[in-house]
Amino acid sequence: MSDRYQAFANSALGKLVIKNLGLPAPIELDRYEPGKPLVNGAVLFGAAPDSTLSAAISDALASIHADTYAGDNAQLQQVAAKSGLNLRAFNSGDKESRFKAFVFDASGIANSEQLVELYNFFHPVARQLMPSGRVIIVGRAPEAAGSVKAATAQRALEGFVKSVGKEFKKGVAAQLVYVGKGAEKNLESTLRFLISPKSAYVSGQVINISKAATVNVDWSMPLSGKTVLVTGASRGIGEAIARTMARDGAHVICLDIPAQDADLQRVAGEIGGSVLALDITAEDAAQKIKEFSAGKGGLDVIVHNAGVTRDKTLANMKENLWDMVLNINLSAAERINDYLLENDGLNANGRIICVSSISGIAGNLGQTNYAASKAGVIGLVKFTAPVLKNGITINAVAPGFIETQMTAAIPLAIREAGRRMNSMQQGGQPVDVAEAIAWFANPASTGVNGNVVRVCGQSLLGA
Ligand code: NAD
């Protein structure tokens, strides 16, 4: 779907007009290309005194082969050396150097006075982040902090990160990762996602990582040998998910309603996947999914992407529209999960991935049915996550304005508002949602459980 304003904004004339009128200036965001480095530029790494996550971060940066610099921090130098990370000295007076990412270990911040460490690290270099740059702060979940003061200080990180996301502009994304006790070795898949262009349209998010078994993966083909089922795979976001899963090595079962068969055949054919033409609201949908995937080595990942909108104000809404939206978007996924979990329908270290929406977080005029269904998806994730076993996880993405047929149908004025009211000043692409799902799906992401991550360019809605 095309964004003509963005194309204009990046032309020579457009740049001039936009600068003079103070209009939004959406840049073309970096996006991941296989074979290209995960971080296309240098990383500046800092830590507050007494931080405890620098070894885990160093290990991950070494594994990514990031070109990493740090200021005069003896503790960091020592930890990094043990990880085999080549940490080079950086003088914060050097205004010429440019960075693609700032990574800061804030786990040592134990009271509000120590929050000044954020200022000390970021202030001197705030102008030195490149377009599509990343700010990643890693801390400890306030809930698990040892004292009220430490919990308060760790919670404060969220306001800092969300403000930086709004302030730095030029496609910069900022995130906060809370690492649970004993979850240090579960950090890498998340750091890889957040530091790379795969997270182009994810910003202002708080991600929790909990302790889980560690799994070694081939990072270039993490889903090799895995079977992934994607519902609603014939077009839009579902098609992008299917393609991204196949890129990462999975065999993809592409599911959609029989009426979408031609597109479904096309997508599955192009990615070497298989076709399951099925309505997910059918009574025997879960059994059919299990039977079909049994022939492919069983199911490793299910992505509940199929969804519909039927917008009407509540006063004007017919009961069948309420029922249809709730059934497709929420109840069908619930029934399928229940059946698969009760009947060994998901392999060990399996993944359940749901697609919510920022409408489910913010609510939306004319969408009582849709927002209820998508908020229900968030509930499903939150309350299912703690009871899962065998390394199985459940997470959701909550997309904002994504350029698809669904959003192309929105009237122009509302469409333009939805597109621009976020830190990226543009809509996201289906692949942006798919990349977040691929991060959840990664076998090394077992510590990522019960998270709802917005893919919305830090939309102002529901924030
Ligand atoms: P889309 O309408 O282009 O695709 C949805 C797909 O789901 C279609 O192929 C459709 O045939 C399939 N589907 C619908 N009912 C089904 C059923 N009963 N059984 C099987 N398949 C069924 O929509 P999209 O924009 O690609 O959205 C995908 C998901 O993302 C949806 O859950 C949607 O709510 C969510 N979402 C989209 C946006 C956005 O901006 N496009 C924003 C937030 C959330």
C-alpha cells in the first residue's frame, strides 16, 4: 500500500516544503535484509555502577559481532573482555562519531538519585545517533527488585525510554527490557531483535524476560526443521508472517478460508509451504489443524493472525456482527489453543502467538466488538502464560496502523491521522509485524512469555 506523502517528503522539493511548513518528515526506515549485518554501524555500550547484566549483554554483542565502544568504565571493560567482546574506548567529548545503537545496562540503579546515570551516559551523545538508530535500556523488573527504592528507580526507566522514543525522531526506536532473576542467558534473541532493523516499527515498549531453559539456534535459520501454522495467511499481515517464517527456515502451513484459496495457493507455493483451507470458527477446526500438522512432524508454532473488523457504533450494531467478530478474533483462537494444549498438539518449546491491536488497548469509536475481542486476546496471553509447560510460550503483537487492505479502506482524513500520530510519522509494513512474531517464534525466545508488544511506531493511541 502506498504512502504518497512519505514519497513526497523524501524528494528534494518535499524536504524543502516540509521544513518550511514544519510538517511531519517521515524517513524511510531501515529494514532487515538477510546477509546484511544485524547492526549497520557502531554500538555505544554503557552501564550504571554495580550493574549485573553487562556480562549477558557483552555475550550477545560479541555473538552479533557488533562494533562496540564504551566510555571510561573499568568494570565494563573487564566484563566485556571475558565475553570476548572487543570493547573500544570512546571519549564522550568526541562529537564526530556516530552510532547505530546505544545500549545501557541500568540494572545497578538502586534509587532515584542514581537515575542521574541515565543523564550522564546519554546527554553527551544524544545528537550522535544515526537515523533508524536504537536505544535499548536493560534493567530488572520492578516487581522483583529488593526494595521499594530500587523498584521505584527501575520503574522510572520506562518514562525515560518512552520520552527518548518521542524525542530522537528520524526512525529511532527506544525500548526497555527487564531481565528476571536467572534470565540473563535468555536475553540474546530479544537483544538481536531490538538492535536490528527487524524492529523498525516497534518503539517505546517494555519487554519482560523470565528464566527459561536455553536453546542453541542457528541465528540465520532459527526455525529450520520447525512447522509453523499461520491463520489468515493468504494476504496482508498473515502473508508477510508466512513469508518471514519461511525465510527463517520453517515449513509453513498456510491457513485461510476456502474462498481465499487462490491467494492461499499462491503464497504457499512461493514459500514451499502447504495449504489448509479452513474456517477457524468451524466446530472441528482444532482437530483438523492437529491432524494436518501431525503429518508434518507436529506443530511448533501457531500464529493466530486471522481477524476481521465489522465497525458500527454499539447502538447500530446488529448482534450477528458482534458474534462474528468475537468468534473469529477471540473465541476461535481460545478453542484451538485449548484443544492443542489438552491433546499434545504443540511440540515441546512450542509457541502460541496472537495478534491483538492497539484498538484493544485504547478502544476505538465504532469498534466495541473488535476492541473487546482484541483486549480479550491480551487477557488470553496474560493468563495463559503462567500455566504453560514444556517450554511452550504465548505472546501477542498489538499492531497499530499497518499498510494493508484493511487500513486502505479507512476514509482519507482518519487514515492520515492514524498514519502520522506516532513517533515514526508513518504507517508500518506487514513485515514489521511479521518480524516481531518471528522473534517470539524463535526457539531461543523461551524466556519471552506473556508479553504483549505493540508494533505501532509508538502510536499516541492508548499509550
Ligand atoms: P486482512 O483482512 O487483510 O487479512 C485477514 C485474513 O484473515 C484474510 O485473509 C481472511 O480471509 C482471514 N480470515 C478471516 N476470517 C477467517 C476465518 N474465520 N478463518 C480463517 N481465516 C479467516 O487483515 P490484516 O490487516 O492483514 O490483519 C491481520 C490481523 O492483524 C488481524 O487479526 C487484524 O485484526 C490485525 N490488525 C491489523 C491492523 C492493520 O492495521 N492492518 C492493525 C491491528 C491489528
